[in-house]
Amino acid sequence: MDIGIIGAGSIGLLLAAYLAKDHQVTCYVRRDEQKDQILRKGIVLHDSQHTPHKSFRVNAEKLEVLDRHDFYMVCVKYPQLADVLQMLEEKADTQKPVLFIQNGMAHVDVISCMQRTVFVAVLDHGAKRINDHTVIHTGKGSVQAGVIEKREETLLQDMLKALHTHEFPWLYHDDPVNLLKQKLVVNAAINPLTALFDVQNGEILTNPYLNHLAKGLCEETCQVLELEFGQNWEYVQSVADRTKLNSSSMREDIRRGKPSEIDTISGYILSKGSQNSYTSFVYNGIKAKERSGRESFD
Ligand SMILES: NC(=O)C1=CN([C@@H]2O[C@H](COP(=O)(O)OP(=O)(O)OC[C@H]3O[C@@H](n4cnc5c(N)ncnc54)[C@H](OP(=O)(O)O)[C@@H]3O)[C@@H](O)[C@H]2O)C=CC1
Ligand SMILES: CC(C)(CO)C(=O)C(=O)O
């Protein structure tokens, strides 16, 4: 298949490296330096500490020259999604499907209104970009994708069969919105707290005050999403334990002065419910951090 991957950060580079083995891949980036690095050196993938790294040849282009492909995959973070959607509307082949892999849920409302075939996916891979053309596969998992419109099921299933390998599984899920909801509970309870208090994920379990706040966030999120609390709170705690030494993506964004995904995580919950005092506090707290970060760069 001929695949266009938009955004070559941790996830875009990871997908591009694995797909390049069997498919023709073009990475769309926004900086000339990144385009040059990928074209000159290929994508370097470190998939474990014990195997030598491998390099994969892919094409690279600036997003402004977005071309025709069989399948588009959007791998930018939520704050950059609006620019990409505009470019897709203007330049991408309207007959070809687009897969969105963002965390959070605010994008679902937006993409559901697009006049084209859209799919959503949830990844449980861990990936970390170490430079413009190198990515470490920090945690192996799968990509689970599903449709928004039932009538597009067969098309997606056929495409996933073409992408799937034992080494890097691409799986069909018949209720992707539910998967996104479960992931949203984890991100809503862990990400803003770890960013506000500048702690690793494990502190949610070991600091009783943070544990109390995380539980409150989890309760509010489950209520808005109409999910059972007990099971989801267990899940949040198991993820915090499994990733106890990780620094959450929101903490990293705030530390680097980059816009976070707060609007599609806590912001989405606030947009759907009214009595959410814990969520409102962390939402405004992260917004305040983003604002002060920006002022210090001005
Ligand atoms: N990392 C992970 O392990 C996981 C991430 N996710 C989700 O996947 C999504 C992507 O995450 P991740 O890869 O970590 O994010 P990154 O920040 O690493 O990558 C985003 C990339 O998008 C690029 N980008 C931004 N705007 C544009 C644009 N207009 N045109 C072209 N490229 C653009 C950025 O370019 P530049 O380098 O120039 O800033 C960057 O390379 C997020 O929603 C995240 O929540 C989900 C599961 C796991
Ligand atoms: C699961 C968790 C919290 C792992 O750090 C994550 O998804 C993130 O940081 O965005």
C-alpha cells in the first residue's frame, strides 16, 4: 500500500519504520531539517536494548505538498490537529481513508463531521523519539482501529489485514469509542496531576494526597463517560504501577514549554458535564502553566 504519515514524532516515526518493511511510506513533516534527516539517514528504529538498531528508507515531504496516497495516518498531537485537517481538506484524495491516532476524545466530534472515510485507533505501544529520524520502541503492544460509520467496516478490515504483521499487530475493534473512553479515564486521572505536581506516574499510588485527587478525577471522568468506576479505578492504578517510572506525556510537554493535550483530555470531560470540580481545577492549572510557559518565551 502507498501510505502517507502526517507528523513524524514518536508515533509517526514508529509506524513509518514498521510499515516501511512492506509498504511505500511518505512522512509529512513541518521542518526542512527533519525532512533532510529522514531522507539522508532513513528512520532508525531501536526496538530493544539487545538487538542492533535497524534503518528504514522512507520518503519525506513538507505537509504543504501533501500528495495522493491509498491511506493517510494522522500522528500529530491534538493542538496541531486543526492545521492538518485544513491541509487534508485542501490536498488529500477525498476517496481515500484517514486514520486518526490521537489520545483524548475531542477529535472524535470533529472528524465525525468530515466528508470522507475516517477511522480511529488506540495504540498501547510506547515510543520515544530521540532525534528527528530515530525512535526507540519502549513498549511493544498493538494498534486497535475501528470505524465511526458502520458501513466502512469491510474497507477497514481489509486495510488492517494488509498492514498486520506478527511483529507489529494491527487489529480491528468493533467499539473504538469505548476503547478511547477507557484510555481517556487513564489520561484524565494521571496526566494533569503528574504535570501539575511535576512527579513520575508512580506518585499517584505512593502519595496518599495525589491518590485522593486521582481518584476524584477518575470518578468524575467515569460519571461523564457513563463508565463503571470501580473497574476503571483499578485499571488507572495498574497503569500507574506499570508506568511508575515514566514521566507522562503532559508533564513532558509542560516541562518543554509545548502545548499539551489538556483540551482533548480534561477539556473534553468539562465540555460534556457540569459538576466536575477536580477536573476543572486541573484543567485551569495546566492552562495556567501553559500560559506562564509561553510568557517566559516571549
Ligand atoms: N508517544 C507515545 O508512546 C504515544 C502517543 N500517543 C498519541 O499519539 C499522538 C502523537 O504522539 P507523539 O508521536 O508522542 O507526539 P510527538 O509530539 O512526538 O509528535 C508529533 C509530531 O507532529 C509533528 N507536527 C506537528 N504539527 C505538524 C504539521 N502541521 N505538519 C507536520 N507535522 C506536524 C511534530 O513536528 P515537530 O517535530 O516539528 O514539532 C511532531 O514531530 C498524540 O495524540 C499522543 O497522545 C498514543 C499512544 C502512545
Ligand atoms: C499511560 C500514560 C499515562 C503513560 O505515561 C500515558 O498515556 C501518557 O503519558 O500520555
